[in-house]
Amino acid sequence: MDLVMKLALPIIMQIVEQLLSPENIRKYGDSLFDFIEDAVTSSKTTIDDTTVLPVIEALRNGLAIPDND
């Protein structure tokens, strides 16, 4: 089992590095943030508008993920 793990780990790490590339983080991060923003703005409550939307904006700024609607 140890041999299998030693052989598989480098392959798994290469796949993870490709999935977490800066381009993918921006692309999928924008989609995720857009989904959350749409859910928040379409809800009837206003508390989430004042709490969640500023957090999303801060995350977009901190992670350099523009809002590409």
C-alpha cells in the first residue's frame, strides 16, 4: 500500500495544481460569487444584503476576481 501511495501522490498533486491554477480560481470563483450574489439579492430579506455582499466584494478584491457578469 505504501508503494501505491508513493506512486500516486505525485500524480494527484499535479492534478490538484492544475485545478487550483490562478485562471481556474478566477473563473470558477467568479461563477461561485455570482451565484451567491444572485441568491442574496433575490431573497426578500435585507440582512443578507448588508452582511454577505460586502464579504463577497472583499473576497473578490482580495483574490483579484473581477465581477465579469
